[in-house]
Amino acid sequence: MALIAFVHVADENGTAHVFGPGDSVPEWARKKITNPTVWDGESTKVEVPPQAGPKGGRDKWAAYAAANGVAADAEWKRDDIIEALEARGIPVV
């Protein structure tokens, strides 16, 4: 899987790194790049996040929405994103 856009990622020390098309992305950075639209599409399947708890945060739901063609407004909270997905018939469970 390769990047098709430039991304900024902070490492464990808070140092910012920039990766883009053609760059070798280290595993630690791959784990932090959750926006499926920046990858080449080889593996853009995003699992439905939990509706509660730390693994079901707003960012996970925004990535899931983007992977399903729904743009989450920056002001939306997790529940707003889930509501928008349900309204479009996209699975949320």
C-alpha cells in the first residue's frame, strides 16, 4: 500500500514527519495514518469501529465514513457521524 497524498505524522517524541507519494513509510507511521483516502486503494477496507470506548473515537468514525463516501463535517461528533451513516443505509454495527 502506497501513499497518494502528503501526510504529516508526529512520532512518539512529538517530532513531525512528512511522508508522500514514493516515500517508504515506516510501520509506526502507517499505524497512525488512519485516513483511507491518502492510500492508493490496495487495501482501503475499514472495519466498523465500536460505538463506545477509546477504539470507537470520532477519528475512527470519520475514517470509516470517508471510506464509505460520507464526508464528516469537522464540527460533527462521533454520534453525528453515526447518524449520517445510518441515514445513508451504511452499516454501523
